Amino acid sequence: MSASEPLFVIHWLWLGLVLLGVMLFFTAYYFRRQSKRLSQALADLYTLNQIVKQDALDFFDQAWPILESVGCLKLEANIEWFGEKKHIVFGDQTGVLGKKQVFKIARDDMSFKLEIMLNRKATEPESLSFLVIKTFIYVLEQNLVLKQAEILTSQKRLERYQLFVQHEIKNIAQFIQLLCDQLNMIQGDADKIRLINTLHQTLPTMSERAQKTILHMKKPLLQEYEYSECNLALVVQEVVDMNYLSAEITGESDVYLPKALLIEVFKNILGNFRDHALTERLIHINIYSKVEKIYVSIRCQRDKQQNDLIPERLFEPFWTTSESGLGLGLFLARELLKQMNGQVTFEQESDSFSFLVLLPDRQSSK
């Protein structure tokens, strides 16, 4: 063994230690960077959830940039929100390569079916990226639980019949306010005569509604509604007159359903036109039958510069854009229609929006 051999071994040993140190440094740097990314992504998720006030739809709509930053390539969702369905795709729209993870979250009338395409590293259960994805799913699920609890708490506190009473009290109060405004605008005898004629037509109806509301407050609304033959056009016209709306009603059909429930349904739908100051616009209402079903189309023009309405929000309880509304009208309309094997949907175009009410025909109801 020559004298140079130990030096050779020491040289390579020293070089190996240097390489090992460099590898450990970069490994530590990589994990520290990944840990920092994880902490930031988790913090961003929780911060976003606070900003949107635990609202599941808003949280979902705004979380994509955070998910994309941790290796999410594509997010596809089928959402059902209080009867309205929505399909959303974030990320690469082409045939992206990756591993698909499927998650389904559901609570009562709210459900999310998610297909998330992840890169290979992000699919490993122990990876930091997968932890962020699971946290996103957990937060989204908790938001649904909170919404469910909000609705259940309100129902337990008021009972479902009290929601109807509360909504009716609001309608009566608005009628009184409208009457006060008309009294303040009276200037001459002609105005007085016109107002008296209007009161002769409307006060008996409002008095009857007030009496029914008082009865509802005294006893649970568990009475059996009587089924009877109803002319749908006359029912709709009655509700139009209640709300002082301008409407053109075409077509007619007889149905065998509880008239009281039908009036409540159309009050809660057409009441939105009053709450959103659309009383001056002509509403086109078309009644027609098709394959054992009766359809009532309620269409109104909209301003082209007006922002699109959010269909999945319209039927969500306690959500409203009207200062005078409670966010219950359309929710109650849909609940009542369920009792009659009916349904209501919403559609909008660039220059109009419409509600389509579906009811069973006479033979199906009997």
C-alpha cells in the first residue's frame, strides 16, 4: 500500500461527505419549501372561507387558484343546490393526463360531485398536495353542514308553518305601506274617488288574508287542504291583481288541486316582481298542457346591462337581493309544489328571464 492511497481514500471520503451534505441541504430546502407551500395553501383556504362567510358556493367558486397551485390539473363539478343543477369545469379543458379522484358531498338539498385531476405526486396519500385537497373537501363539507344547521334551526324555531305566516305578514305590511304612499299622493277629488274604488276591490281580499294569517298563528298549519276544480287562469289573475302587476295571460286549463296552495305558490313567485320594482313591466304568462302536465310560463323583459341572476341562489332559503325580502318566497313556492307533485324552474336570456311552473293535470291529480 503506497503512501498516496490513504490520501486518495480521504479525498474521496471528503468528496462523498460534501456531496452528502449538498444532498441533505437541497432535501431540507425542498421539504421546507413544500412545507411553506402547504402552510400557505392551508392558510389561504381558511382565509377564503372566512371572507365568503362559510358560504359553500362562493368558497367553491373561488378556491381553484389555491388548488391549482398544489398540483390540481382540472376540477369538474356537478352541483345540485335546492333543485337547481350546475356544471362547472376549472383548469385544462383538453384531455389532460393525470390521476382522477372522485369526491361526493351531500346534505339534504345540497350536493357536490367532484372529479379532480391531479398530477402524479399530488395523488400520493402522504403528499402535502393531497393534504390540501382533503382540507378543501373537508371545509366544503363543513360549509354544507353549517347551511343545513341554519335551515334546521330556523325550522325548529319557527316550524314550517310559521315561515309561511312570517312571509304573509311581510306582504300585508307592504300593502299597508303602499296604501300610505297612495294617501300621501292624493291631490284632488278624482284621486280620492280612484283610491276609494281601489280600496273597495282590494281591502276585502287583504282582510281575508289577514284573518287567515291570524288563524295560522293560533294553530299549526296541519289542516287538510281541500282538492277542487280550479281554473288556473283565474287563480293566476287573482294573484296578479293582489300584487298590482301588469300581466298578459294567455291560455287556460282546469286543474284538480288545492286552490289555497296554488294561490300561495303564485303569490311567492309573482311577489318577486313586486319586491324588485318590476310592477310597471308587462309580464307574459302562458298556460298550456302537454303530456299529462300543465305548464305555466311566466316571462318578463330584463335590462340588457343588468347582471345575470344566479339560478342556484334563487331557491336557496334566506338568500335575497331585495331589501324588503326575506329570501323565502321561491323556497316556499318550490316546497309547496312538491306537495302537489309539481316543480318550478328558472331560465334567463340576454333580454328576458322566466319561471316555468309544472303541475299535474286533472286526471293525474285525482
